[in-house]
Amino acid sequence: MGILLIGLVLFFGVHCFTSLRVRRQQLIDRVGELRYKMVYSLIAIVGLVLIAWGYSRTSYVALWQAPGWGRSLAPFFMLPALYGVIAANTPSRLKLITRNPMAWGTLLWAAIHLVNNGDLASLLLFGSFAAFSVFNMWSTKQRPLPPSIAPQSFGKEAFLLLLTVLLYLGLVMFHPVLFGVSVF
């Protein structure tokens, strides 16, 4: 459990730091943008590796029984969740609806996984991602609106949707291999 907690602290600690815009800029001014991004990325990657490793090694401690309907809903949550994550770093039309598609996608992913995994390690993992997503949405609203960027063409948006569906199908196929649990 300790490894999982250390990973969560590292991963979300570095991500929370970015919401402290003045301190973040002071650090960038002091060490340079490239060095800041390299250290930030290294800490985030180490945190993510520790999260995965810690989660896989944590003993199962049941907290609640997952409802039967949760598995039925998961596929319907995961497609828009993946689309939000994929569309976040493009001029997607989804950004006409929300400023933070990745946070919404991550929240959907975390929420459906929380419903379907009633153990302590899952509560820590998916609960942390859900809480951070809500914090991230709030933090984003505190910042000035970015300059308006014209949404991409319908063809590029269709490509994003196709990419989302392909990734979704790949996750459905390989979920048992990667995570030890079948989607259906």
C-alpha cells in the first residue's frame, strides 16, 4: 500500500503544483522551461510507475460489493472518457463544450472504475484521479480564458473519433492481458 501512496503523492503533487501559476512561473524562470518540463515529466512518470506497481502489489481489502449494473455501464462511460483524453491536446470541437476535456474524460474513467472496484486500493487509485479531475476543472476555471482557437475540421474530428474507437476496441481486447479483468 505504501508504494501506491508514494506514487499517488508524487504524481498528483507535481500535477497540483502546476495550478500554483505564480510559483510555477518563478520556478521556470529560475531553472528554465526545458529543465522544468524534464523534471516535471520524470516525477510524473516515476509516480505513475509507482502507482501501477503499488496497485498491483496491494492486498485486496473489500469495502463494498460492486453493483451488477456497473459492468453493463462501463463500456458506455469509457468511449466518451477516451474521447475526452484524446481530444484534450488538439483543437477538438469538444473544447467548444468544455475547457478541460481530459479532466472530464478522466473523471468518467475514474467514476466507472470506482463503481466496479469496491476495494481499498481501487478507492485510493480511482478516487484520487476523480478528486484531482474535479480539482483540475476548478483550477482551470480560475485562469483567464485562453485565446480562442478555431475548431478543427469535421474530417479531423472524425479522425479523432475513429482513433478513439480503435483505442477503445484495443483496450477491450487487451484489458484482460493488461489488467487481469475482462471488460465483458
